[in-house]
Amino acid sequence: KKLYAVIGDPIAHSMSPAMHNDLFGFYDIDAHYHALHVRKGDLQKAIIGLKAIQISGFNVTVPHKVDILPMLDRLDPLAEAIGAVNTVVNEDGELVGYNTDGEGSVKGIMNIIPDLFNHRILIVGAGGAARAIYFTLASMGIKNIDVTNRTSEKAAELIAQCPYTVNSSVLLREDAENDLDEYDIIIQTTSIGMAPNVECQPLSLHNLKENSFVSDIIYNPLETLFLRSAKDKGARTQNGIDMFVLQGALAFKKWTGIFPDQKRMEKLVLNRLG
Ligand code: ATR
């Protein structure tokens, strides 16, 4: 039996084991996916152990996504640029790090808007998730991406560190709010609005353009106040389920060669969220 896992702290509530084990069963693959509790100071030891037992692949979650980089044998160039890894593949004994978070989010958005060129995109936030999404879009040659963040310096840093050329501005919150009608796609990447603080939102959507598209990486609640406000303004919206499912689907593809049934994964995740 092949072994797969997710390492993180906390890890008990991860939906990844249920999602991947269901897929292994569905595609008749002799493998099992485990949730492994690995504390911050134990990462190096855990990696050595996982390599020793010849794990076939694993996901990496909080708090290890950045710390793991120097511990891997090779890095995919995009993961290296992002500076974070969420998926590791054992390629002939070498542990290779990838980042499917950004690609998962972008793929989800492209399911709704297939052509991202010629659209103006605003990213809200400048943390790890924003970085993965911004760098992924930039790696695809998309150039109209602005960033707004509570701390402008962090947004400026994110843009400056991107190895791909993008025409980006950093917007203060009030400028983003005033000029919101200039954007076609808004991607919310902060934790604002996540349960239990469901009455918070990072930005007022008063000036949102009708027919715009608003994506939020949060999936608990399924509809954040941000998405509800966007819907009220006539926007199309997407919650974080797609990104979560697609980052998993992209990892599964790297491990097995099969791009799994997205609808099946979505159903399972929604069931578990109750
Ligand atoms: P992740 O890796 O999950 O993206 P992170 O790196 O901690 O998490 O980033 C969190 C993002 O949410 C940042 O953009 C952060 O803004 P700052 O850079 O100003 O810290 C944003 N954020 C978190 N709490 C916030 C709050 N109460 N108000 C505004 N922005 C907030």
C-alpha cells in the first residue's frame, strides 16, 4: 500500500484525509492518506522519518509551509518563488516541493472566467495565500493585478519580490473602496469574515461594479459577509470550497496522474462541513 499524508499543527480537523481516501477508493488505488500531527520544532525530524518510510507524497499545512523549503531535495520554480510548499511528491527517492494553493485558486476562478487577460484584478490581502495567488497569476503572464492590504508595506514587498513582470499598484483601503468600479475580479485572501468573526469584512463594496466577479478564499462560513455584499451588488461570487478542492485535486494529479472528479470532492467536503 502506498502512503500519503498531511502534516500540520493543528491537524485533527483537516478534511484532506477524507477527501483523498475517498478518491483512492473511487479510482481503485491501493493507498492510504494519514493526518499526521507534527509540531513546529519537529518538522526536520518528521521529514527524515517520512523519507525513511518512503512516503509517496504529502501535503503540508500550517505552520510548516514556509519552514519546509530548505528541507526538501528540490523545489518547483513557482513554489520557490512563492516561498511556500503545500504539496510534496516523492520522485525516485527525492522529495520535491510544489505549491498548488495558488493554482487551485486561479483554476477555480478560471472555471467561471476562462480568460483572465483583459480583466483588472484586485487582490485583498498580502499574506501567504495572497502571495500564492498573485505569483501564480503573474507566472501566467497576467499583468493587471493591484493589491490592497491593511499594511501597505507588506503589499509593496509582495509585489517587489515577484519574479514575473506585473503592472501593479498598492492601494490604501480607502482608495480601493473609492476605485472599486475599475476592477472586474476581486480576490479576498485574508481571514477576515471567517467564523467566528462573521460580521467583519476587509473592504466596503459600495462601489463594486455590476457584473464583477468576487472570490473569497474562506469556506467557513460558506458565504462571508463580503460575498453576501458582493451578491447584493449584482456580482457573481465564489467561496473557498473551489480553491480547497482544486488544490487537493492538483496534488492528487501530481501523485497519481489522475485529475479527479471535482464535483465528487466538492460534495464530500460540503457534507463534512454539514
Ligand atoms: P495567510 O498565510 O493565511 O494568508 P497571513 O500571512 O497571516 O495569513 O496573512 C493574513 C492577511 O490577512 C494579511 O494580509 C493581513 O494583513 P496585514 O498584512 O496588515 O497583517 C490580513 N489581516 C489579518 N487580520 C486582519 C485585520 N484584522 N484587519 C485587516 N487585515 C487583516
